[in-house]
Amino acid sequence: MHEELLSRAGRLAKDRADYWLEKGEPEKARGYYREAARQYGEATKAPGGHYYPGVNEATCWLLAQNLEQAGQKAEAVLARLKTEERRVRAGASSEDLMWVLASKGEALIVAGSKGWRPRAERAYREALDIVRAADRSRQIRETMFRQLDRILHALKTPARKEDAKSLEAMISALK
């Protein structure tokens, strides 16, 4: 199946999860986040696939509270983004670079590797500098911060509570 179609299916499942989370049904939400992660995971397997389903897959595993799977997927995305970042810095559009940097920041947070915060904050700062020049800057900023808020909610667990504190501080610094 086509990568874009699978990614849209993942997005719909993520939206359903958000709905159930807002309704105070975290278990239902986690089920939809798992479904979203599976859809995004399938999208990553599409020929010539893009990096963005991978970062969405990793984040959805985190939102579903599967920290091990989230970390593994995020590390794989980070490896891919190294190549992608070099490619876009060599001549792609600034909007492409903006999304690569935001994805890199997101994957760093989800992976939770030691020292993630300064690297994630740097990536987001550079992405947000590019956003300021974009025509759709308000919409793009809202999208980025909505995703960061989702991640912050998921990090508020005993295993990652210190990361949640760091992310809260990072979000405040970026706004």
C-alpha cells in the first residue's frame, strides 16, 4: 500500500486517540496510538519511503506507553535523519530543512538518550527560526507545539518524569 495513504490512516488513528485522551479514556487512547504506530510503521516500509512516518511511528509508540519500542524506532529515525539533514542542507528548500530539524528534535526527545535536551532544543530553535519566515508560520508552530504537548503528556510517567521536567522547560524556552 502507498506510504501517503498509510500515513493518513496513522494520522486518523492518532486523532481518534487524542479524542479519547481528551475524554478521559487513556486506555482507549493508547489502543488508537498503537494502531497509529502500526500504520506509520507500515508506511516506513513503502519503497522509497520518507522519514516522517518513522518519527510519527516512534512518537505514537511513546504515546501508547511502549517506551522500549518508541526508543528503538526513534534511534532508527535519528540514523536516517543524519543523511537526510546533510541532503537538505546541501540545497533543498528551507521548509524541507525545517521539518527535518523538527523531526530530529522530536526523535531525540522520544529516544530519551542521555543529553537529549540541548540537542533537541537546538534542532527546534533552528526549525522555529525557519518557521518565522514561512507564510504559514502560525499553523506550523501550532503543529509543532501540539506534538510536543502530546509527548509531554506521555512522558509524565515514573520512568521518564525527569525527561518530562526537561521537556516542560524546553517548551517554555522555545515559546
